[in-house]
Amino acid sequence: MFKENLEKEVSEFLKQCTGCGKCMKACPLPESDQMLIRSLNYATYKKSLPTAKTIEFAQKCIQCGACNIECPANCHREKMMLWLKTRLSNSLPKGYKNALKYKGSRLSFFQKIGRYFALKKLEPVAGELKKHVDKKDFKETPLLFYLGDSIYSPSLAQHKLIAIAEYMNKDFEILAGYKYSNGIQHYYAGLLDEADKMHDVLYDAVLKVNPATVVTITGEDYEAMKHLQKHWGLNFILKTATEWLLDNVNKLNLKGEKQKVTFHDSCILGRKENKKALPRELLDKVCTIVDIPQDKGLCLCCGFLRGEHEPDSLQRMQTKKLEQVKTKNMSVECINCWNKLAPAAEQKNIKLTDVISLVYSALEEEIKEEQAKEAEQIREEDMEE
């Protein structure tokens, strides 16, 4: 399904492209200065193998979408690059292959064994949410939190979001684990058939829950659910965690000092989905926001895709970005951004947090009081029995 739809779109984009080169000027990759549009277009639609230079550029493309904004012909160079990647999917860099091999449900026996031992190390991070990992049985409920493999995020934002939902007495279900990975990394790598298979699994799980609303904590998870809506016909309201918190903000008694926080926009949520205003609206209630200057060298990207096979390049990109941070604190909306930026931020002595955690901090005292009351009530009931 992905491949058929993408091929049709790219065919039209190639016809529309005027070869002006504005997409390459917008691209944050330094290699873009050396790329010719006609070479990229030729490589995209011809069956012959692209040049080594074109292959290298395609593999380095981080699918950030900066190119799309600048195109006067409304072409999506990002999707054209993705179609080129489908032709190169058999020559993925080793680091990228390693990042993908344990995700999804249709794994080989040895992949399953490898994933088992890899995830054993991450179990402490999942904590109390471990019971939701890769589960098969779901209850029907109006609210679904799709955490995917972000259930293992060291940010712990996943725990805080669920704590806020419990504090508000929401009835919800959780879809999480590597079995329910979003498939977007596979998609951006050009492995469209694998992404399709992973979305089949997601479709079956979401169908069991039959939610009215699905809430995500990463841009990639949001994209996956959006695909289910568009191509699989699932009818639910899709929200980022930020949107969901904003919907319920009047029910939350947010407190705390309004410290200065530099905010990093997610490529997917900020640029592609045009949701830049929403996290700012929410954060304005708990902190004072400072924006990162947006220029060609910085882009909006955390380097999520690039870091899998080019750690040195990722470090350079992040170092340049973090040099622009003039506050002690930095926040992100997408938890994948947190996962990628955290090591570099720590080296720069920048405290990296996320939107969910900042909201949770403003509620933490009340949440802990509620949890203590519930624990005391349970103890009293046990004693009576």
C-alpha cells in the first residue's frame, strides 16, 4: 500500500519539478550543496543504479521535510528521496539495519531471541508499565495511549503521562512494545513492505480497542497512526500528548516557578504537521520559552534517522544546535527527540526535559498526594478484610 501510493505521488512530483534547486538550498545536510536536481530526479525514476555520490546523499537524508516548504511547484522532495531509498533498500548502512532488526512482530527465531535479551536490559525503564508490553488482549475503551517502543524511553515521560491520566481518573488502554513499533523508521529507510506489515499489526490492535481518541508521544508514532487513519480507514481522533494535555488543562492545577526553557521543535510535529504553536501554548503555562534560531545549519531535526549509521555526523549536527541554547534548561515535544538529544545535552550541561515532564512537575505534589491517599485507602481495606 505504501509503495503503490508513493509511486503515484512521486511520478506527479517529477513531472512538476522545475529543477530550480530551492529544495537543496533548504536542506540542512552539508552534502546538499554538491547535489544537482537533475541527478536526483534521474536517479529517482531511472532503473539504472545511481552514482555513488547520489546513493550517499540518499542514505544521509533525514526526511526532515525542510525541502518541501521551499518548493515553488509544491513538490515533495522528501517523498522523492524516499522513493529513491526504496531502490537502495538492499544497501542500507549496517548501523541502520541494526537499529531496525528487533522492531515489529514478524521476526525470525534468532531475531526474537536477540530482542528478548536486548529488552531484558530495558525492563527497569518500563517499570510498572511492563504489563502492557507486547500484550495481545485489549479492552474496548474511548482513550488509547500509543507508546510503541517509547515505553523504554529513559525520559520516563511515558510514566508521567499515564500518571496524569490516572490522576484525572481517565479510562484508557495502552499499546506498547517493540511488537507494536511504529514502522516509520522502516518507511524512511525505504523498507515500505516491512512498514506495511508492521502497520497491519497496529491496525489489528487498535481495532480491538476501538478508541475514540488515540494519543501519541513521538512524531513517528503520530505518523503511524495517521497512516492507519488515511490508508486503513480507522476512525478515531488523533492527538499528540501536548494536544491531549491542552484539552484537559483546565482540569489541571498547574503550579511552580516559570523557569526559562529553550524549546526544540520536532521535524514531524513542528514542520510537517504544523503544530508548532501547541507546545508553546501549553509550555507558556509552566515556563518561559526561548526559541532556537532556525537556520540552514540547525534545521528542526534532532538527527533521529542520521544517528543510526553516522554517529560522528549526528554529534556535529547536535553540537551546532546546542551551541545556540542559552538557557540551563531545554525541552522537546517528541520523545524520540529527547532520546537522541539527551547524551549531547548532558555533555553541554544542559538539563533536557520534555513537555509532558514539565506539566507533570507542575502537578507532581498533587499527584503524589492522590497516590498516597489511594495507597492508604487500600491498606485500610486490607486491614478490614
